[in-house]
Amino acid sequence: MTYIYNIFKQYKYSLLLIYLYMFIAQMLFLVEPYVLGKMIDGLLNKEYYWLYCFIGIAAFENIFIYKRMVFDTKIYTKIYNDIVFKYLKKEKYVNSSSTMARIEMSNDIINFLENEVHYYIYAIISIIGTLFFIFLENPMTGFAVLSCIVPICSIVYMLYKKIEQSTRLKHTHVEQKIAILSEGNKVKIDTFFKRRRKILIYTSTLQGKNWTSLNITKTTFLIFALIVFTSTGVNLSQGDTVAMYAYISQFVSSLMSIPMGVEIFTRIRDVISRIKE
């Protein structure tokens, strides 16, 4: 992933500013369930202090989200243009079908920077932050949610190789598309699209098995953690229960970053290897 590192290095100050906006917004988002719980308990007793706090946090969170969204589009479009222009300088060594396909696949790198990296920053902050609040409130519940990491990693490990193979096959097929269509041979075109359909079905089936298994695991441990919390907690209020549910749900949802990371890493690594050829 040296290619990605060099992009980070070249645009480090702009990217760091984007990540700063994200960090502040996510930290405010993490505090929301705690304040929400306090607000619910306060409203039940006709007290409004925590309501004003909740409104203030939501307002500041949206300000930083807005600033990040406006700024990052300017940066990521510039990075994309630089990648394309740099690749086109050596375009003469690659056939036109591959050239156009690889320029299109360059979007995967930008999507990685703009979406996946953002998602992982949010996920890491969420995992650490939610665990802090869960252990602060009820350590037994904290250990209960942590135990779901093992089955999630096991599922990912079992399906990783097949996902890697299907990703490479799909990218190769994309590179061949324009060349096949340009020939105008109906038999080859028919064979191409039938094969394309099989690849998409195979990939979709793998992803379906992966995410179904993971969502079952996620739901199981969410229920398990809530049972542990309600059975070991003392003098629980409605606000406490709502806040804990929110933190447990955020934690197990953030763990979905593990399988997504494997899939994303596989896709980006293959795209980079083709662009650098």
C-alpha cells in the first residue's frame, strides 16, 4: 500500500484537516447517547438542562460535518485528477481497453480515501469510545460485547480467499469489456456477458453468506450484552437503559469494519497493482 501512503504524504495537511473535522464530529456523536439518557431521565422529572445540552451537541456536530463535506470534495477531486494524469503519461504501454478500465477503477482509490478511510476513522473512535462508556457503566457488559470479536474474525477468515479470487476475476473482466465490444463479434459478446453474469452472481453469493453470518453474530451478541447489562445492573433508569443500548449497538456495528476492511483492502490492492503496471 505504498501507493496510498504516498498520496497521504503529498496531501497530508489537507487530509489532516478533514480528519480533524471528522474527529470532533465523532467525539460529539459519542457523547450523544450518554446525554440522551440523562435527557430522558430529566424530562420524566420535568428538568430541561440535559435537553439543552443535547441540542447544543447536535448543533455543533452538524457544523463540523458540514465543514468536512464541503472541504473534502475539493481535495479528493484534485487527487483523482492527479492520479489519472499521472497514469495517462504512460498510457501508450497499455491497450485502450485496459487504459479506460483502469482510469475508471482509479475511482476505487478515491472512494477508499473519501469513504473507507473516513469509515475506519469513525469505526476506531466508536470502538474505543463506546467501550469506554460501556465499561464505565457496567464492566461485565463490556466483556460480553468484546467476546463477539472472535466469531466475527473467524467468519472473515473462512471467506477471505474466495472474496480475493472473485475480486481479481471481476477486475480482469472489466478490463476486457471494451476490447470485446469493439470487435463486434456477437458470439464473443454473448459469451462475455454470460460469464459476467456468473461472476456477479458468484460474488454476490459470497457477500450474502458473509454478511448474513456476520449480522446473525451481531444480533446475537447485542441481545446477549443487553441481557448481561439488565441482569447485573443496579437501580437502572430508563435513560441508563437507552444509553447502554445505543453504545452496545454502536460497538457491534463498528466491528463490521473488520470484514469490510478485508474486502476493501483486497479490492484496492488489486486496483493499485494494475495502475502501476
